[in-house]
Amino acid sequence: MLQLRGTSGALRRPRSRTLRNPPSGINVLDKGMKATSTATPVMCSLMFVASCASPLPASLDAAKYDKMSCVELNVAIGAVADEMSATAIARGKVVHTNIPGWLLGGQRVAATVAARQSAKIERLRQQEAAIAAARRSRC
């Protein structure tokens, strides 16, 4: 591709942005200087899953469920079951991810994310039990 540069009207080729003879201390991976590896997607997905695992406990207020109608309780128990299922699927994906040994701290991150998701599932089970108890007493 030729570009017009300067006021002289001369056509010139744009300069290449790659280093043809890099200095000895610089590591050039390829001409585009793009590094691709399997570690980047793994770490990004682990960070995304870790951000979805909320450290805040779910509300277990039984009085809140006592004020709900039977239809609302059914909807609430369905929503909790959906969230629990999605969290369990995400935890399974994290547990079964093949993390390379050279990725320092990768196993620890995966174990931490799985533990957070297990705690979230336990909180959701308690919330589901509270809703089910309110539904049994009311409906």
C-alpha cells in the first residue's frame, strides 16, 4: 500500500513496525509481535468465573418468605434452582480445566474459585431449604 507523504507529492511505502534485527536483549516472537498461548484464555476465564462468585451471603430471611404467596415461592425456588445449577456447571468447568504446570499459581486460582463456588452452592441450598419450608407451611 502506498501513501502520500509530505508536501513534495512523492509516493512512499509506510515504514514497517517490526524489528528486522532486534537488539540482543529484545525477544521478538513473530513479525506482528503477537503472543498467543493457551494460558491467556484459561486465566481470563478463571478471572471471569471468580468475579461471578459473590462473597456476599444470600439473604436467608424467613420473614421475607412468609410474606410471599405460593406462586411467588414457586418462582423463587425455581430461580434459586437455576442459579444453583449454573454455579455447579461453572464449578465443574473450573475443576476439569487442564491448567498447564508452567502457569504459576494456576492450580491455586482454580482451587480458590471452586471453593468459592462450592460455598455459593451451599448458601443457595440453605436459601432453597428456607423457601421450601415456607412453602410447606403455607401451601
